[in-house]
Amino acid sequence: MEFRNRTISVTNSTLSTLIDELGTECQNVITLIHQLQLPELSDRQKAEILAEFLSAAIHLNVHCGEDFQTLIAEEMAILSDDDEED
């Protein structure tokens, strides 16, 4: 599944870009998990996959920091309450 070809329905273009990048990195993590599940990996292959996994984990940690959370909160604040039942 590729996220880049789909429109993200948020008003803030920075948030849209960050969500797109997050989707891409999550796809990368899933791919790495699948690679780790392959039988008969050499220690070198495992080390390379784990190094990429560590890099992805660090990127996700930084990516999902306070600024990203603030952008999400701001986006949520502008949403209407039309879907709430009285």
C-alpha cells in the first residue's frame, strides 16, 4: 500500500506531509519485521536489518514528538461536532 498517491484530508499542509512521511516509515518498519521473520538469516543479514530497524525507531520517535502532536491537536480543534448525538 502506497500512501503518497492518496490525499490526506487535513487542512494543515505540514501535518499532511508529516502524516504521509509517517505512513512511509511505518511501511518500512513492517517490511523490516517481515525480513526478520525470514528463515535462515545470517548474522550479518540480521545485523543489517536490526540497524535499519533501530534507525526507523529513532526516526519514528523524533517524528512523533511534541510538534507533531500539537499539529494533530490543532487539527482536531477545528473539526465540527456535527457527528455527536444530542
